[in-house]
Amino acid sequence: METGGLGFLLFNPTVISPGKCGSAREPIPAAHYCCFAREIRPGVRQAVREYEARFGLPSPGSAAEKEALRWVMPRLERLADSAGTRVDEWWESRDARE
């Protein structure tokens, strides 16, 4: 894979040689990533509002923070799964039209 364009995103890339990199994971199309971010943003904002209303802003590393994270993480995971599914469906239907 050549560097220089922003068609795809690589997370934790490995430099193979100057100007070339690779990744253990498949590259993510930049447009796909942006659609995912747009899909998940409203739900994350709502989850954060609920988190703050319920727990306030607990001190980092405290028992209260750990409890708050146990409460919010499943919600964020469901949001990510749901948004990922919708983006995948959108992406697949887009590919079928081309």
C-alpha cells in the first residue's frame, strides 16, 4: 500500500519501507469511517448526558468511575454495533449499485 492519499485509514500501521506501510487489519475506506462517526455521534452524546446525570464526573480511577464505566460501556458497545451494521448495509447497497 502506498502512502500519500486519504482513501483508506490504517490503524497501527507498520512501515515496510519508505513510503510503504502495511497493517494486520484490512484498511478502512475513509468514507466508511466518516459515515460510522456520523451514525454513532448522536447516540454517544446521549449516553454521555445520561452518564453525567447519573454519576456526575467521578474521579479518575475511583470506584465510582469504575461503576460508571460498567454502566456506560455496554451502551456504547451496542451503539457501535448498531451503527456499524447500518454503515455496512449502506456500503453494501452502494457497492451493488456501482
